[in-house]
Amino acid sequence: MTAVNHQFRLDARPVGMLKASDWEYTEEALPEPADGEVLVKILYISLDPAMRGWCNEGRSYIPPVGIGDVMRALAAGEVIASKHPDFAAGDHVTGLLGVQEYAVANGAALVKVDTALAPLPVYLSTLGMPGMTAYFGLLDIGKPQEGETVVVSGAAGAVGGVVGQIAKLKGARAIGIAGGAEKCRYIIEELGFDGAIDYKANNLDEDLHRECPEGIHIYFDNVGGEVLDAALVRLARHARVIICGAISQYNATGPVAGPANYLSLLVNSASMTGFVVTDYASRYGEGAQEMAQWLAAGELKSREDIAEGLELFPETLDRLFSGGNTGKLVLAVAGG
């Protein structure tokens, strides 16, 4: 067992796009667990758009990462030492373990997972936070009905791809907005969406009109900005708009661009609801059970885009904001 733990720590508050100078690559002695704790060898790190917001100072749903602290991240790994009665060496777990090779965590903050049911990266993807976000956001807030049209932005990403598939399972039409012909092909041919709109290639307003002739009944937004504005114009009566994220705004250096077309909510007696998936933490088991059944039956597909090497964390995280990933972006530590 190595005696060194390599880590990425936040070295500066980012301004605009993330830069290499915002991070410090450090090493420390391997930590030891105290009573009630476990030592986890991290195998996979989840890379999520929310991490950009966690770097900012200011009020949010979670405190910012402190300067000098190990970068916050969801991760999955193997227990190698335990002083907690519910965990033993060899168990696989997930939790907020950070961007590092090893982590000591309180057992109460970890979730034990079964790699016989699904590969470990899937527990950071469809059976993890992105899947829970799609499941509860769409079903609990959107409440799709058979025959309705569900539009999701960021449709080739970790959350958007699952949203469209669940919409189809519930009998709705799924239209995805994605960037580039390959991503549009992927969501139709591999995920089963009914239609795809390449926001980079054509006129978004015209494409939404073509794909949603009866309007949008549910809009699941991961992007914000101009895409949100275009979707608001096409709302059907009593539409539900779900605000999950706004990745187009996360690196803005000026004021966040708010919706100019919000009066469509009034005209169409529609609603717009923001949510944070941790509000549903007590129900994660419910979502995981149903999605695991869909995965086992081949009714739901999970795609992980895995990069290898902890040292590649900064440039790999940047791929989220340049559209350089398809599916759930995961970093394999030392190749996993």
C-alpha cells in the first residue's frame, strides 16, 4: 500500500473558465481512520457541472469549497480499512470523497453499493446523483402524462439522457436539444428519443416549432440562457418547466442571463420550478430500485464517458463546459 495520497486542492476562486492555476496538486501521508470511520481507495471520481458552482464564494445550497481544501466531488471506491461496524475491507462505496486517491470518511456519510448488480461507475451515473436528478425532477415535478411532449436540454449528458429515456418509458414524446450532429444521432439511435435539435447548427426557434407542433408540455432545463428562452416561447397550456441547471451561465463573468420570455408562464398558466436533488435524499432508494429494474430489463441505457488518471482532473473537468463529453463524465483514478 502506498504511503502517499495525491490530491487536487482549490488554490484560487475561478474567474470565467477554469484555469490550471486554480488548482494545486498536492500529496500527503496516507490518512488513518478513527472510530466510526473508514479508509477508502478511490477508484472513480464523478465530474459534474455543479462543481463549478462549488468553487464560487457566495450563498448557495451548499457552502463553497474553501481555498486550500481538497476539491469536493462525489466518488466511488473500495474500503481498505474500517473502524465502522457496517463496513469491511473489500466493500464498495460511494460518497463525497473528493478529488484524491484516498479518503477517510464517516461511515454514516457513505453508501454501500453492489458491483454484482452494476459496474461501479454506474453508481456515479444512472444509479447515482445524475439518475436521481432525472428521476425525481421529471417524475415528481414534471409529472409526465402519456402523449405529452417532453423537451430536455443537454440531452446527451448524464442527466438529460436519462430524462428522455424515462419520458419514453412513461409514454411521452422525448425531444432532445444537444450540440452537434453526433450527439443528436446518439440520443435518437441509441437512447430512443423521438427527435433531436442541434442548437449549434440551425434556428432553435424554428426547430422547436417543427418538433413540438402542439407545444412543450414539460421542459427540463440543464442549460439556461438562450435555450431556456427559446423553450419558453413554445410552452403549451399548463406546461411545467423544471430548472435543474444552467451550464451556459456557470462561467459568466457578468450578470447571469435571466429568462426574457418569462411572460409565457403567465399566458399559458404554466409553472417553473427549481430543485436540488439532495432534497430527495430520503427517497433515493425508491428511485434506484426502479431504475435498476429498467437497466436489468434493457429498458434504460447508461453511458459513462471515462477518462483515466487523477493528474488529468483539470482538463477533464473542462470538457463539461466545452461540450466534450457524451453521457456521464467520470475520471478513473490511476486507470481505476
